[in-house]
Amino acid sequence: MTSKQRAYLKGLAMNIEPIFQIGKSSLTPEVTEAVSEAFNTRELIKIAVLKNCMDDPKAIAQALAERTRSQVVQVIGKKIVLYKESKDHKKIELPK
């Protein structure tokens, strides 16, 4: 992913609300499965890491990206943005 594409996705991510929250139990298989399923209907997902989660949001983002075969767009504070190109529901056209 180029810096231009990442900047474009960051701009889109500003307007969406987090659809998942990662709490005290951190990254469970259920959370990973839910995020993976969410990529079936959307390409850009924002996740909030709650204060009671002791793990590093950057580490959580990397692990989630690997497990769901997606890309980390950004991690700001306790917010994670992931992108996975959809074959069926392509809505986001990345700049070249």
C-alpha cells in the first residue's frame, strides 16, 4: 500500500465509527472471527481498544491484520483502522 493510498483511507476512516471494541480479554478468537466476517460486507473497519485492555494497540492491530489477511491503515491512540480489499462488495477505489 502506497502512502497516497494510506492517506486516502485515513481520510475515509475519519468519518466512520468503531464497530468493534476490544476489552479486558484482549484479542480473542471470537473477536478475530467477527472482524473477519465484517470484511465480507465492508472494506474499511475501525476498532476501539478500551482502557481496560492492557495490550498494546499496535500489537493488536498487527495480529488482527495477519489473522484476517488485511492491512493496518493506522493506529492512533486506542483506535485501529484496518483495510481489506473486497472482491464482491468493492466500494473503495484506491488512487494509483
